[in-house]
Amino acid sequence: MPVLIRQRHIRVRKQVMNIASFFVHLDSQKHIDFSLRSPYGGGRPGRVKRRNAKKGQGGAGAGDDEEED
């Protein structure tokens, strides 16, 4: 869990957290959620996942051309 906080995946209301020892009031406890820009909260995928998807997409088209020759 501290890794998610340190990498700014967690928010309280609209404020993104990056400190694991952040004090949250009891009335704000129900507003803890994933950041909107985080892949866990519906944001775009991370750098490696985007790179692998791009590599896989381009590799399939090139492989079909080589098999026909």
C-alpha cells in the first residue's frame, strides 16, 4: 500500500496523496479513492503497458506479410 501512495495513485477527495503518514479525519475516510489519472482509477495505462501494446500491435501486421512470401 505505501507504494501506491508514494506513486500518487491514492487521493482523498480531490487531493492526491504521496505521503504514507498523511492524517485523514474520520469524516473524510469514505472519500479515499484511486486518483483519476491513475491506471487503477480509470486513467491511461502506464508507460510499459503502452509500449508493449504498441509493440504487439505493430508486430502482428509485419508477421503476416512475411508468412506470405
